[in-house]
Amino acid sequence: MRQPGARLLLALGALCPLIACRSQGRSSPYAAADASAAAREAAVASAAAAKPRPQPSAMPVRAATFPEGPLLAIDAGKGVGPIRIGANVATIERLMGVPCEVKTAEVCRYIVRAVEFDLKNGIADRIVVHRHDRPAGPDASGRPQVYGVFNGVIPPGVAMGMVPSAVTEFLGKPTSTEPVTTPNDFNTIERDTYPGMVLEFDRYTNGKVLLGGVVIARK
């Protein structure tokens, strides 16, 4: 004869499979909530992926922030360093030590070294020196470029980027001064003429006026 405890164990054993079957057939409320949350996250991720991202604006290609190449003293009416007005492109490239970065029938331009040689019939007819960060036109991919640092001064010590009062202290007063009122790529606001050269003063991004360019032509 079976004991009452044994009968109870048999009854529980018979009930367990039945409970398991019913549990498997019934959906859990927690599982449904998890599925709903996962669906919402997937929808948000899909919408974010479909939304076009804003494209960054084209920033200027930064040139060197230190001078490179030969030291080129600006010689009014004559040239820069050993490169004279009247030199051909082969001579310019030999004395600069590297080929022109931009070479056309009209110009031999060095963007990193911030100097360009305007050509006429294949020879230098005018030389332009630029301050650091002056716009230098687009590169091959269309991105804007800026000039590097010119390795030289106007003797005895006028450097690109100096304020007008410091320039006048070294060079004296110009023979003439021309205000520039028309908009231009360099934001030049004044041109001062000295024998053999014209000094261009730009308004920089911080609002200060500084020496932005020197145009050297025959006297």
C-alpha cells in the first residue's frame, strides 16, 4: 500500500508536464514588450540612415606655416633674391630649387612659398609676394588654397603681415597712396606706391590692417 507522501509526489509529477505545456503555448507579456521596443529602435535607426547628412563646407587647404626655400630679399624694381625681372621660367625654377606649382603661359606661381612670377612672352614681367593665408585660388580638386610664408623681407626689415605704421617707420612715406574701395579676393583696402614697388594692405579676418602684398615692377 502506497504512503500518502508517495501519492502526493506522483500527482505533482503528473501536473508538471501539463503546466509546462500550457506555459509554452502562452505568450509572455515581457517578451511582447521587448519585441515592441526592438521594433521601435529598428524604425528609428532606419529613419536616421535614410536622412541625408549635411555636407561639411569646403575649408581652405592650409599651406606651410613656416618659410621654405631660398631667402629672397625684395629688391624694388629688380626682383627677389637672385631672381630678376626678365628671367625665364627655367631660370626661375632653377633658382627656386623646385618647379612652379602652377605653370601657365601667364604665370609661374609658388603657393607654399607665397610668391608668383607674372610672365610676358615667357619671361618674368612682374613679381608678386603674398602674405600668409592670402587666397591662392582652387587646387586641382576645386578646394580653395591659401599662400604659405614668404621667406624674405624688404630690406632692412619689412616683413609681410606688418602693420602700416611699422612699414612707414622702415621705408618712410610712400610717393602716393590709393584707397581700394572695390571688393577683391584679398580684402585689400589700400595701395602705397614706392619706387619700383607697390605695397598692398589687407584687412585681415581679425579686423587688423596689415601688409598683404608687394608688387615688384621695373622702375
